[in-house]
Amino acid sequence: MDSVFTKIINGKSPAFRLWENDLFIAILDIHPINPGHTLLIPKQQIDDIFDLPDELYNSMWQTVKWLAPHIQQAMESKRIGIAVEGFSVPHVHIHLVPVNSNNELNPERSVSASPEQLSIVQNKICQVINT
């Protein structure tokens, strides 16, 4: 069964896309912990990060390393927190969350964001990625 992320990748569900290539897609989380909360998702649907083939696993972390400073710059945050929990959707994804102080990476802090709010953040991050 296709995950919600596979549906997004295949264009069957909407998302606030930030970037993609042949292997991955980066989208905004619709329930962000902080504005700019991004999900990096492999296009291949695999449930557990440790089941990724080594090459895809390594490429994913290289992509996180490349993407994080773009998000950080766009959102003017001190750091980018990273989380991999793997319970909410049976499809590997890494959370990249702009943070400015200790304890901000708590998922219980997440709130629903409006399409307007997500669109503003999407534009900010895409402008940095595309420069």
C-alpha cells in the first residue's frame, strides 16, 4: 500500500515541495514544530531507515548535510535539529527542524500550519535553495 509520502511523490496528494532529485524529495511538514520544519524523504518507499541500501542511506545523509544550511539561512535559525523516529508514516523520512534554543525539537510542540503560512515558508526556503 502506498504511503502518504509515496502519494505525494507520485503527484496524487498535495505538498509544499522545496526540492527534489531522482532519489529524494524535501517537503514542508504540515504540522511543524517550528516554521521551516522540513521532511527529507527517499522516493523509494522503505519503512525503516536501517533497511535502506548503503548507497541510498549515505546519499540521504549527504543530502541532509546539503539541505540543512539552506533551511537555516532561510529561517534565520541558530541550528537545524534532526530527528528520525519512523513511527508516524511507514516510509523513511528525516525531520530537519530550525531551532534556536534547547528543547525545541520536541514533537509535542507541533501545530497545524495553514496553507498560507506554509506557502510563505516554502517561498523563503526555495529562494535560498535556488540561489
